[in-house]
Amino acid sequence: MAVDITEFDEIRPYDDAELPEVFEELIVDPAFRQAVGYVMPDTPFELLAQKMRSCRTKLDFQKTFCYGILRRLIAERTDGLTLDRSALPDKGKAYTYVSNHRDIVLDSGFLSMLLVDEGIDTVEIAIGDNLLIYPWIKKLVRVNKSFIVQRGVSMRQKLESSARMSRYIHYTITQKKQSIWIAQREGRAKDSNDHTQESVLKMMAMGGEGDLISRLMEINIVPLSISYEYDPCDFLKARELQLRRDMEDYKKTTQEDLMSMETGLFGYKGRVHFQMGACINDTLEGMDRTLPKQELFNRISAIIDRRIHSNYRIYSGNYVAYDWLKGTNEFERHYTAEEKRRFMEYIEGQLGKIDVPGKDETFLREKLLLMYANPLINYIAARS
């Protein structure tokens, strides 16, 4: 089926030919200059502008700017970043990586950096327009190979927007031969209980050719498991959970979104691991296509969830959190006394950062522990 690619102009990443004009718009934007000065304080802006102008492609830009920033974050804010893609021997194939979601910026950023290290092209990134708070951010993410998920629209517009985004994903995988990263759900799971939203699968099945199974097979879905030893935003998520509990009309502010992005970027993460599962096409091929659509979506969601859960990297803190939460010693063989002490001190430290009216420490501590226990609970269930 012929595709009118102009319908994607509003949401797609910039074409390489458009970059010079966009770079000039960014270079004269005072807000962009201020943000760059914060992230790269030791580099004169004119030098950065000169480097931007020398970038001919989006990949040039990523390698020139994003790669170095990410490498510095890994060195300063993690205890190491690792990738296992042994389940995907074909480096030349375009995949749709569907992953659990831990960090607004770094999940896709780290993935692209790891792929560059493997000699593989970076991914296009699905990003919600709720995060594109300023015009320069929207421009910058489109330079950085992001396409826009439109969320602040009416129900009728949402259906049209989802169909267009689905057509764009199918076009990107089949025609551009460009891999994509998309989170398994809208927003991050506040308690790290990661499950694929059927609405995400339904959106992806709107584009393409053939029946539901054929449409999903066309985009080569790969479940991707992301495991952070420590989530620097854990205390912000716990705070939000209490506010949602106590305030019926609570809604996150722009300032809170910015705080989450900054904390996620610059907070300590411990060890971070990316584990790619096998493409699910073989499993989809064997499914009964005569089943009702809803049943198929249920089963496919469960397949993705099981693969993500079974490929988590489980750290000592996950075991400590479970035992602490449940009041048991069931997993004490998986951690030392020193690891237990360190994790307990970490949780109490994060709890101390929470500033909220009517602070409920028992509730907040339970929510913090759940964030670290849930990956273990799901891992055990997926492997049993």
C-alpha cells in the first residue's frame, strides 16, 4: 500500500536535510543556550554551535553530543551499563523494541548508545508530547530521532493520532529499515509492576497489512528488559503516590515533570542492564488467528510481559526489599549483611527526601520497597 509520507510531517524526526535550519533556530534560542550551559558548563557555546553546524545527519549529532554526555553520566552516576543482545544475531534487521520504562530520557538514550557500541544504528524514539514543555525541547528531540506521541487531544483526535502513529511505525520499520523504541505503557509504572498496556498493542496493529497477527509480525516486536539497581526517581514516585491517594484532583505540574527528568538524568543508578529477548514473530506465527481480537491482545500482552519479566537483572536490593516488605528471610542467601545494611540505609535516605503534606512514612516506605520487590515478584512468576 502506498504511503503519503507528508502525513507524518507533524510527528516524525527531522529529515537530515532540515537540520541546518533547525540548528540555527536552536542556536539563537536563549532558553536552549541556558540549558546547554547547565549541562555542558565548561564548553564555550560558540564552540558547541560550530560543532552543531558541522553535523550532517541525526546520527552525526547523536555521536557528537549525546554519546559523550551519556558516557559521562555512566561514569559519574552508575556502577556500569551492560547489554546482552545475544538473542538477536541479525544486526541489520529493523526491530520494534518494546520495553519496561524506568527513566524518561535515559531508557532510549542508553539503548541508542549501546547500539552504537555494537556497530548498529540508533533507534527512533516514541516520546509523549506532555514532556515537550518548551519549543526548543520539541526541536531537540526531533533532531535526536524522536517521533511525537500526541496525548493532549480529544477522543476522536486520539483515534486519528494513534492510527497515524501506527502507520508511521510500520513505514519506519518496513520502508526506512529503522528500529524503534517504545515503552510498553503510557508513562512509567510508579511501583515498577511492569505490564504491557493493550492500548499500545492495539495502536501498533492499526497500521500495516493483513490480519492482526500479520500486522504485528510486520514490525518485528522485541521485548526489552531494563533493570536499574537504583531508581533515582523512586522518592518522587512515592511522593506522587501519596498525593494521588490524598488529593482527588491531583495533577502533576510542569515543574514536577522537569524535576523528574533532571533527577533521572543526574541521580545515582547503581548498575544498569539491558537484556534483549528474541523477536516474538515465531510465537505470533503459531497463534490461533481465529480467536477473538481481545483474546489475541490479551495473549500477546502476556507474552511480552513474561519475556520482559523473565529477563530482568535481579540485584541484591530487590531481594532485601522483598524480605523487608514481607517480614521474612526467604531470600537472605541472595544478599550479605553489608548489602542489606546498605540498601536499608538507601531507602531511609530516599524517604528523608520526600516533602509532602501529612507525610505518611509507613505508606511511603511500603511504596519504595514495592518498587524494588515487584521486579523480583514478576521475575519469579515468569520463570516458574
